[in-house]
Amino acid sequence: MAGTVNKVILIGHLGDEVKMHYFEGGNSIGRFPIATNETYTNRQSGERVTNTEWHNIVVRNKLAEICEKYLVKGDKVYVEGRLKNRQYEIDGQKRYTTEIHVQDMTFLSTKKDPSNPSSKMDQKIIPTRTRDNSISSIPNEDDDLPF
């Protein structure tokens, strides 16, 4: 195989609100943690064990603004992205962190914008990429499909 792959797929719940940073030129970046759980039964004790992993999520520009507007702590999201390791320094000590830089995302459960009372609470907002690779949000109304 000639190429390499750096791809992460996660489904988890937001552990905090989206923290936004805005830059000159209109660019923005949003950061938030999501939690994924693994549950199994211990064979020796019969006890159910749940392990939680925390992941640092990074979204940029329009997708970051959509996340800030619609996501709150506890919402369930599907995230596709790339792993990126970053080094920084605090009080002279080097620290390292691993982040997931989002390329595609779907909101699986959200609260609607409180400023719009006519919106349905169970409606999902799904950010999608357009042909010119920009991101737009499209309301996804539930249909009557049996699956």
C-alpha cells in the first residue's frame, strides 16, 4: 500500500460547551471534549464495568460557529476527522495533547435554537459540505421510514 491513512470516527456525548476563539480575517476555531463509553461484564465478578475515554475535538470556521450555536453539553455527535498531536509549554514544562481535527460531523441529538420558537425540538441540524467544499447547515426533518 503506497499511501497512509489518518482517520478517526467517534460517536459520543459533549462533555462541555463549545469554546470559541475568533481570529482576524474572520476565521474561528472551536474546541470541546466528547466522551465515548465502553461497557462490559467482568467475567470473574459478574459486575458491569464502564470505561469512559475523553477526546479533544477541534472544529474550524463555519462548522465551529454552527457547533457553538446548536450544541450543548450532553448532546450526542458523530465525528470524523484526523488525529493531530500538539506540543505546548506551561511554566517551563512541555506538555502534549492529541486532538481530533474534524472533517465531517453530524449532530445526532441537539436542542433547537431557543430564539426560534416555531422550530421542532426533535429536528436535527446537520452540517453538510457543498460542492465548493464550504459548510452549510440543513434542517433534517424526521420522515416516516420504518428504519
